[in-house]
Amino acid sequence: MMRMVLIPLLLCLSALSAAAEQVVAGLSQNRVSITTNFDGSEILIFGAVKRESPVPDAAELDVIVTIEGPKRQVTVRRKSRVAGIWINTDAVEVDAAPSFYAVATTDPLGDVLSSTEDLRHSISIPRAIRSVGAPATIADSETFTEALIRIREKDDLYQLLEGAITLREQTLFNTSVALPANLTEGNYRVRIFLTRDRGVIDAYETVIGVRKAGLERWLFSLAHEQPLIYGLLSLVIAVGAGWAASAVFRILRS
């Protein structure tokens, strides 16, 4: 009897597996080097949907791509005018906010992703930020997170790119995301989601390494690993520059 039950179950699972849609994707580069003349970069993301059967006769397929930089704790302060002077009056610590975050979609985000799936996968910009605690004296703590988003959107560190993904025949897709010059060093997580009827049906994840290179890397390592030598070297350079400027000034006066 058990065997008779298992056989139909296995056949159903096999059919579901055959009908599954999977992401097969690639990046134009998986490493970004920050040098002294680094002024940003552009990442091309492309891929296809792998199927074992024809395109399902269901809701249209949509694609979402996110790129997330290293998360850091951030203190957001609010200024208020007291006695004619603007001072910091309140502060909220955001537990973990991505240093960079971009969301690209085939259509408006609300049309391709439900709020439940957004909560489950933390895809939208507000969901990517974790802020669980605030002083009891602050009743509008969510406004601090909104202010952080506005500031970073202005600096191109947070990007919502609705309609930026091109999807052909519900199979091939591509998009590009511009990385600004003020990137934080670390691993950048890239996620690609397939959705139908606003629900996630498959996901793919990879990493882009962002690292300082050349003189930038040497100075960064020296400052963090040997701060005393870095300080002495900075002093020597400052004294040398001052002496050189003084010598040039004397020559010009003579």
C-alpha cells in the first residue's frame, strides 16, 4: 500500500521538477578595483531562464536584480532649531544598512513582487535596511530610516531602477547597474529573482569583490596595520612639501 502511494507522489514531484524555471546568469565582471583615478564602474548583468518544458501558460515572467554592498551600523541624527541655533536633538542607530543598494526590475516593483515575498527575501530598499531598536522617547523612528534612504539616493548609493531590465521571449534578460565612485570596499552580493504572479519562483546569487588596488591599497594597509609609520610618513611628506613650497617662493622672489 505504501508503495502505491509513493509512486504517484514521486511522479508528481518529477513533473514539478521538469516544469521548474531556473536562472542561469553571468556578470560582465566579478571584481572591481578602486584605484586613485577610480570614478565608478558599470556592471552588466545578463542571463537566461532554463526550462525542461515550454513556457508555462501562466502569468507573465518578471525579473528582479539586486546588488547589495557591505552592511554597516549607521547613526542617523535629527537637527532641531533651539534658541535660533540648529543642534542635534535626536538620534537613532540603524542596526545594518547596506553601503550600496540597487534594485532593477522589468516592471514597477509593486507589480512584480508582493509585500509578503518582499518581507521574506528583503528585496526593496526599505526591507534591505534593518532597524529594530530606537529610544522610547522617539515615536517616529521610521522617519530616520526614510531620511537615510533619501540621503543615499541623492549620492547614488541607493538606486531603484524600475523597468531597467530587458526581458526577451520570457527567456533572455539583461540590465546594467552603475556603481558610483564612493564605493565601500568589500563583497557585494548580487541576487537575481524570477517572479510570476508577484511570487518568487527561483533565485540566483553571486558576489562581486570590490577592493582597493595599487597606491590606494598600500596606503590603506599602512594606515590600518602600521599607524605609527603612516603618521611619521605623513609628517615627513608635509614637512617636505612645506620646504619645497618655501624654496620655490624664495626663488621667485630673488
